[in-house]
Amino acid sequence: MRLSRKADYALRAIRYLANLPKGKLGSISAVAEAEAIPREFLAKILKDLTRAGILMSFQGVTGGYRLSRQPKEISFLDVIEAIEGPIHINLCTEEGDCPCSVAETCQMREFWMTQEDIFKRALARHNFGRYRKRRW
């Protein structure tokens, strides 16, 4: 399992926006430059995050992006699933019928369900309130 570049960039963009002074908007160009993210790719990511309700978008010359809620209310799980969709670490854990031919007698499904739950809870525990720059 590997986190996609798109999800990694999304996490970095949210971290950047979480560190802006209250009321300040982040432009695509500023985020792209600060986080070394290709601008056009970032534009698509920010659009996805806005659609998911994590960001708010403001149009115009002075427009940009800001978080839709407090940084501590946005988890890593929220951001990753906004980009990747629901996380499943094995086919056995996806909704619906398991495609496996031994699904009815499989002893591994419970293991995978437990591991997925542990992983998701770990991502949900980490929020962007924890990754703000310290203000001295």
C-alpha cells in the first residue's frame, strides 16, 4: 500500500493553509511555490478538497483558499479519503460481497478488518491542529 502523490500533496497543501494567519487566503501560486507542488496539479487537488468540504474557495483577483473549519477538526483521514476515496487495505474489507472464492470460510477477513480499523483510527487521530507552526 502506498499513498499517492496526489494525497501527499493534498496533505501538504492543507498543512500550509492551516498555518496561514486567521482570515488570510492562500493562492494556488503561493501554496505551489511553498510546498514544491506543480501548480496545475495543485489546482485539481484544491478543487477536489473544496468539493469534499475541506476547503472554501474565493474567486477573483484577491481570491484563494482557506480551510472550511478549524485545523484541529480536519484529520489526515478526511484529506486522504477526499482524494483517494474510502480506504480499504484489502479486497476483503470493501463493502459488498468479497470477490474471493473462499469468502465463506476465510479466516483472514477478520484480520484485515481489524488492521484497516487500526489504520483508519490512526489517520483520524492526526489533525492539522497538531501540525501548525508554533507562534513565538
